[in-house]
Amino acid sequence: MKRGTIRHPKLVRLARRLQREPFATLGLLEALLDWAYQFARRGDVGRFADEEIAEAVGWTGNAHALIESLVDTRWLDRCARHRLLIHDLADHADRTWKQALDRAHEDFLKPQRVLTEDSLSTQMLTLKPPARPEPEPDLLSLASLAPTPAPGFDDFWTRYPLHIGKQAARKAWGKLGSSPPLGQIVDALAWQRESARWREDGGRYIPHPATYLNGRRWEDERPPPTALERFAAEGNTG
């Protein structure tokens, strides 16, 4: 954070919204940036669910209220493509951050406008009428426009332990291309389903399927076995 940030009106407004002291709010923002540098270096924190972002910064209150506060006070921007981006990260990231992106041949993402009902109404009023009426589509043409299910999605959906947000998950699966790495995902799920993190508190920390796919979580490194797991693997069941 830059010098004087703790007195910046944006931070003061966020502290007021969150009902936290400015120094605690500054720490929350520092945690957000530190986490983003590691997991969303281009600024696209929206690839993670609100609950995951809140957990990453140590927020124990309502996750959606936290995100709304960060958006309303312009620390996060809504984006039509990436859902949430860190506001003006390209202008405020330090040299280390920029050099890391340069080495990866990547760049900071810029928000794409989210269309609201009001903006859509305004656009409709300014659109010129077509020169001639479009022919009404028949059932065959509508069928040709229907999205083709990505191969392997149903297998993934069946194996994934949390069935929530199926359409969002199907969309995320489609982004993986024509040949999604189903085998790698199945192998990863085999140990992730049994991990202490996913089994904790009734599966509370299992990511949503779309979040799992968007974050390429099957590429996570498998943690070393616990002492209990090593004990069981050695056949000491008595």
C-alpha cells in the first residue's frame, strides 16, 4: 500500500461500511493483495467464489456483504467476463508484481462493462431498425444454435462431491476446450475427496464445481500425508 492509504477517503468509506477500524481495514486490503499476487496475479479475483475470497483475507462475516462493500467503495470492479477485478491494479501494483507478469508474458486485465437493465434499455433506444425483417427461426435452425455439451462433463459432474451450480460448471467446463483433461481431474479428485480440508465440517470447504474448474484446482499439489494416513497406509489398522 502507498503511504497515506490509511487516511484515504476510499479506505475510510470501506472501514465505515465494514464497521472496522481503519488499521484493520488496511490489513484486510493488504491480505487481499497478497493473496491476489499468488492466486490471481492478473487481478481476476472473480475466478474464486465470494466465500473463498473472504476466507483468503480472514473475513469471518458475511462474504457477499464484504464483496459488495469492496465494489461499492471501488476497491473491486465488476466485470462482464471475469466477474470481479482489482480496481486499477495496473496503476498501483509494485515493480515486483509487474516484473512477475512480464516474465510470464501476461498483462493486467481490464474490466468489461457489466450491462444492467438501464444500460440495455438505453442501447435499445439508440439501435437502428433493421433494413428488412429477419425471418423467424424454425425448430431446425434453433437446434443448430443450441450449444453442444462439452465431452466428459457428465462424468465430471457425477464424480464431483458437491452438486451445485450445474450451468455455471458446464460453462466453465466448456472453457477448457474441445479436449478437457478429464483423466487428470479424475486422478486429482481421487485424493482431494479424501483430503482433510474437503472432509472438514461436513464438506463446507469443498469449492463450487465452477470455481474448481475456473481455478484449475486439479493442478493443486497434493499435500504430504498426515501421520494418521501414513499409519493407515502401513497396514496398522489395529
